Amino acid sequence: MPLIVPLQALPSQTVSVLLNNQQCQLNIYQKSTGMFMDVAVNNAVIISGVICQYFNRIVRSLYLGFLGDFAFVDTQGSSDPYYASLGTRYILVYFYPNEVPALFTAAT
């Protein structure tokens, strides 16, 4: 079952959360060109500057060593996330490794 990562309606925030025994630090920030996200595990950056789009995976690559993946879900349609509605309309979801293939096929 995917997990919801709680976010606030702020243009820039850092969230620390334990996911699948990984101590994660997520930086989520709005720019004029969209929302972006950095992912670190145990203070080591896994990926940085990834654009956040509706139901598009954030980490994407197994070689990075991250277990699972993230995606933003729009509860009212299929728009890309915008900070003013984070945590309400736009939800950040963590998918366990065995759920990632299902995520990929569900979007097609």
C-alpha cells in the first residue's frame, strides 16, 4: 500500500521521513518553471532538481540505490503540482519497490 508523505502549502520545504528503512530528506521547492524535488538518504543526495509532474516518477533509476519511488497525485484532475495546494489537492505518494511497476503501467 503506498504511503502519503505529508506536505504543507509552502513554496519551499524540507521533509524528513523514514521510508522502507531509509532515512529520507526531501527538498521540495517551487520555481517559475515548475515544482522541483531533491531526494537524499542518510544525508547523501540520491537525485537533485527533478521536475515534479503529475503521476511521473521522481527517482526513476534503480542504479541510484533508492528503494521505491515517489510521484505526485492530483486529487482533482491531472495537473502538475503547485505549492499553494500541496497536501490537499496535490499529494506526494511513496511507492514501495514492489508497487513501482504497477505505478508505471497504471499511468499508460
